[in-house]
Amino acid sequence: MERYNLILKNQIFQEKMEKLAVLEEDRIFCRHDYTHLLDVCRIAYILCLEKGMGISKDLIYAAGLLHDLGRADEYEKGIGHHLAGAEVAEEILKECGYTQDEILIVCDAIRNHRSGNCESNVKDEADGEVLGELLYMADKKSRNCFCCEAYSQCKWNEERKNKGVF
């Protein structure tokens, strides 16, 4: 079994996702649910293959599944979700058998996923900034703004909104 599937079964992960579902229950904008996380994973993997980045599927999926896990802390404590998420990700990754080097890469990517340089051509998997950039691109491309019922109320400016499939 791939280690990223262990993340889905991890108790801490499940508890955080349940709490987030409750906090976002009435949210009219994009939610940070399993569908979003898996969309980010799949889009990031496609982009990685298309750009020949050479980042392992295991690290991409680990980062994608964990990148928004700090949202509950952001809502409740005002802590940036990228920072809170990296902190909780470390514990989950340890429990799921990731090495210390892999944990550093994934946690660095989670911390960096909010401000990626989308046009990077860097191909070094050992750099969490590269994975963070990939995560950033996938996170943004995962949003279906073009068919969103809350489009006109969204805080994203028109340039950021996705007006097509990809």
C-alpha cells in the first residue's frame, strides 16, 4: 500500500477533516474537503508529468492531502493554514512511515504552497520550494470558478478566477 493511502486512514487526519467539515458546513465558497484535496493531488501529478519535474507521486499526494489541514486552526486561532498545516503534517507523516528528509520536503512544500512561482522549471525533488510551487499551481487550478454559484461574491479578483477547465 502506498504511504499516502495511510494518510487517509490516519486518526489525526480524519479528526482534522471532520472538524473542518463542520467549520465549513455553511461556507458558500470553495470548501477544503476530500474532493478538493484529491483534485489538488491529481492536478499536481499531471502537471509534474507534463513539466517533467520528476517529483515522486508519493510526495505529491502526501503534500496534496495535507496542504489544507491547518484550515481549522486558521478559522479558530487565526494561524495561517500553511503554517498550522505543516506542523500537523509532520506528525502524520511520521506515523505513516515517511523519512525525515521526506517530511522536511513535504512540510516545506505545505509552508510554501500559498505563494509559489508558477513558472518554475526547477526539477530538484529534494527542494520543498519546488513541490510547494507545484502544489500552488494545482491548488489554484483545482477551483471551478467558471461554474461556481458564489462567483460574484468571491474575494478572488477576476485575473485569479479560473474561467475554464485548466
